Amino acid sequence: MRSGDTIVALSSGAPPSGVAVIRLSGPDVASIIEDIAGTIPEPRRLTLRPVGRDSLLDRGLLAWFPGPHSFTGEDCAELQVHGSPAGVRAIIKLITSKGARLAEAGEFTRRAFENGKLDLVEIEGLGDLLDAETENQRRQALARFEGGLSQKIDAWRDQLLDLRAEIEARLDFSDEGDVGDLPDSFGGSIAVLRRDIGAALASLEHGRIIREGVRVALAGAPNAGKSSLLNALARSDIAIVTDEAGTTRDVREVPLDINGQLYVLLDLAGLRETESKAEAEGVRRARQAIEQADIVLWLHAPDIAGVCEPHGDRIIKVGTKRDLGPVPGMDVEVSAQSGAGLDILLRRIEAIGELLSGGEPALLSRERDRLALESANESLDAARRQLAVPELAAESLRIASQSLERLVGRLDAERVLDRLFASFCIGK
């Protein structure tokens, strides 16, 4: 990527479409717009303009966003034109002939980050928002993109900066008369910050489930009806269904949207002892998927011997092939063939899913979040233990700050100096 270039790209969906949005960003945007569409319009106001001064290519709406008050922080413009493949190609070819180049994947957002318009956390939220398929995913992604997590991280960083300024002042200016010992509340302040970060970490699993979906494993013996039930729940012939045992050899994932929450159905190999290496690997993967699942549907069929099942509040015992007869001791009985009992099963799945994903959108949802905040808390724990040796405690607090700064993509040590001199009357 060459940040000094002017870039152009089609920002809307692939043509043909009713409207196509062509976006530009960079130092030459103003001159290019003047060259192809006449004078620069009033900022942030859509203006109808012809596109192509020597040869009319189209007529559309032009918006001008002078930097730094734009998405990328640079001069930007957007053209809303008719979404014909030929028209879009001709306009982009004209713009590139005037000195712009085609943007690389994610380059507009990369420039927004480099120019301080978005941090890494907000960019991840933007990516999640673009990928959101359910209402819960949309709400969570929007909260992250709008800066909800960034604001929390900034508050934690400010608290750390205050702590660091207080302890580093006593190290750097220990010979000054107006710099005394650390206050008795210093260790308590570290503990409060650590608890706040720990409370946020506790919500990470909730956020992961919303972002990645509630994983629902369909488990049981071969021919217990797992693939048939998967097809019935997904309302599609996704899985192959035969009378032959061991047909499913790998973990098949099928997404399902239930009232705005994503559920991922996992069709697994039947659990049994086998001499087949391929099937044995499928059984191993099935057991691993069961351990990692959020909900397990343990299937029993009246014509198939059951296998030993786990216990827990996320296990739903499902009697399949209900049309062949009942299976004693089941939570739900269903028939994939007639559809009987499927609505009851879905309500049971949804009830557990709501416990796992309900409430306000969690701002933490990624492994990177967990690693950064756990690292910060480990450093805070170390700082509390090291208060008798202020040099070590100060270093641990610095490492905690770096963990948070890496999370948002900022490493600005100068702020520590600003806080230090603003907080203490050094007399120099």
C-alpha cells in the first residue's frame, strides 16, 4: 500500500445494480473531481453532476468530504451513479487515467486507522458489521464499531496512566521535597482496575457466542437420525441420508437463524468402535465437537441401541423416528419425516441459547480481546505484588498499558509524560 496515492474503488455491490457507489480518497481527489465533473460542490451535500467532461459517461450524485473530516481523514469523494457494468468500468477507467489507482482490499479502512479516525477495535467492529447475518450480530458489531469497547479501554488506560504517573514521579524525582511515598490507597486502586477488567473478561464467552453462533452438536449412535434431523431443522437436503451406518465421516456445520440469534448445527459421525481408520477419525472429531459444543442434542432411536451419554444442563435428550415408536426418558420426541415435535425441539434449543446470548450486546468477542486483557490483568497482579520495589511495579504497570494499547493499535508513551507533569508540582 502506498499511502500518498489517490485511490478509487467501487464501494457498493457488484453491478448490475440500481445504484453504484464509487469512492475516492487521497491528495488528488479535488483535482480529479474538477476534471471529470466540474467544480467542487459544497462539502457533505449531494449534488447532481455529469460525469465525463469530454465525453458524457453518466449523470449522478457527487458528495465531497474534505479532510480531515472524512472516513479516511483524507480528502474523499463519492459518486452515486447508475449501476451498469459498462458504466462503472468506464468511470473507474476515467478516474484512474487522471492519476488515481485502484484501491487494495481494505485500504480505505487502513487509511482511516493510520489517520486516527478508527482504532483496531472499531475496525474489527466494522468488519463484523459487514459480515453480520443475524440481528444479535448486527447489534453487537455496531456497539463495537461505535466505540463502546474503545471507550472502556480508554478509561482503563487513563487509570493506568494516573497510576504510572504517580509511581514514576516518585522514581524520577525522589530527591524533591514535595514528592512523598505512595498513598496507602495505591494498591487498592490497582485492585479496582483489575476487577473492572476481569468483569469485562467474564462477558467474552457471551460475546463469542453472539459473533460465532451457538454451537449445537447432533450426537448419538450411527443411524440414530442425526443427518435426517439436521435436514429437517435446516429445511434442506444438506446431509446425505442412507441406511448404511457410518455415512457421516466429518463434522458438517449448518447455520440457522432463530429469532435473530445464529445457531450452528453440527452433524457428527455416529459414536461407535470401528476398524475403519476414516470412520475412527470421524468419531474422534465428533467427540471433540461434543466437548466444545454449547448445546448437545443426544439422539436415541427406537430401532438403534443407544450409547453412553454425558450429563449437564446443556444436554437435550431427543427421541428420533417418533413414527416408529416412543423412546423412554427423552426430553423431546421428534420425527424428521413428518416434522412432529420439531417446533418443541427448537423452543428447547432457543431457551438454552437465550441464556447463553441474551441481554445487552457484549463488547468482547474475539480471542485477541481475551489475550490482551488477560495480559493486562496479569501485569496488574504483578504490580500489586511488587509495590515494595517501585521500579518493578512501574514496569509491570507499563506492560499492562502496552497490552491495552496493542488492543486498540496505539502505543503512545508521551501521554505518560503529559500526565506526570500535569499531576505533580515538581518545582522545575
